[in-house]
Amino acid sequence: MQPMPTPPPAALPFAAVSPTPGAEYEGFIGWVLSLMTDIGELGVGLALLIETVFPPVPSEAVLPGAGFLAYDGRMNFWLAVLSATAGALVGAWILYFAGALLGRDRTRWLVDKLPLFDIEDFEKAERFFARWGGIAVLVGRCVPLVRSLVSIPAGIERMGFLRFSAYTCIGSGVWNGIWIGLGFAFGPAIAPVLSRWSGLLSNAVLVAVAALCVWFVVARLRRNVLRRRGGGGAAPNGRAAGGSPVGSPRG
């Protein structure tokens, strides 16, 4: 019996033709997709952990990419959602225990001294939690900046840890599922665009990201400097900027 002939390269599966996932895409986008594929679902969780502790890193820029990779067969959709939710939960725990250990006054003082953090964001999260309590943790996971900082007043007020964890898991799971689902749903439209224009889009993304980073840093530093020159800053005794004390949370 004669041996079976080796199929030509065109007949081999995609993985054998392109050993490096994402190599068919150019520039920054190809590098990000390759990196996410190499790290896998665990990388999605690490990205969400970083985003939760450092709010300027947007999850909206990471999760659709995971959804696209799930559509392309390079990542498991449900594992990506689970990993992203676990990463957000661990990040929320870090901020929860930070608030519980430091207390309101020291936390406000620390936020006020950090150059890229704004005391107004902390006050917004504090008022949000004071008004809605546990519901703020649940719904706040879908509100930019608040979804991270709301964990701090939850820790300050010593919200029940199991209830805090449950609300965080539910809210984060819904948020992550929506964004990963969007990347998955629009995969058929995204794939041909990336195949043809990934190099041009990579340059546009890099310019946009650089511009946003510069704008964020300059705007935050300028606003904080102007506020401190005007005598603003963290008010003592756990009072908000307007002088009224933060009320007890409901729920």
C-alpha cells in the first residue's frame, strides 16, 4: 500500500499555517490580539483586576477584544467572562479592605494627595453608596470610575463582606458579559476589516490612546493644582466638599 500523500499547505488547518495567533493582523492591534491569545482567559482577568484598582485603564478597551477572540475560536467565551469577573472581584476586594483599614479620613487624605486621582470622584462614589447602599455596588459596576471607587466606601462602612462579594460578582458578570458579547456578536463584521486595515487602524488607535492619556494626565494635574491653590482639599471629619456629612447607607 502506498503512503498517503501530504496535503498541500492550503489544505492544512489555520493553526498549522499561522503558528502565531494574531500574526495575520498588523501593528498594535495584531500585537494585542497575539498577547491576549498567548496569555488566554487568565490575561483577561488580570486586565480587569488592573482596571478595577487603576480606573484610568478602561475595561471597555479589553473586553471586546476577548469577545472577538472567542468568535475567532481562540478563546472560550464563558471562561473569558468568568475570568474577567474574578479579576474584577479581586480588585474590588483590594479596595474594600483598603477602605476598611484606612477609614474615611485617611482614605480621603490619600486620594487627595495622589496626583492622578480626584477627590471629587471619591466623593461621588461615597454619596452614591450613602444613598443606595448595597445596590450601589451592584449597579455601580456599570458606571465608569464609580464601579471601582464604590468599593472603598463599602469597606469604610463595613458592608457585609459576603453581600459585597455577591453584588460585585453579579454586577461585574453582567457588565463583562455585555462587552465580551459585543465583541463576539460583531466578530463577523470586525474580522474582514482587521484583515485589510489592521495596520492603519493600529496607528489610529495608538494616536487616540496617546492623546487620551495626555489629556487625562494634564486635566487631572491642572484641576488638582488649581483646587489646592484655591484652598480646596479633603474636608475633615468625613464631611463632603459641601460640608454635609455623608449619611448612613441604605440596603
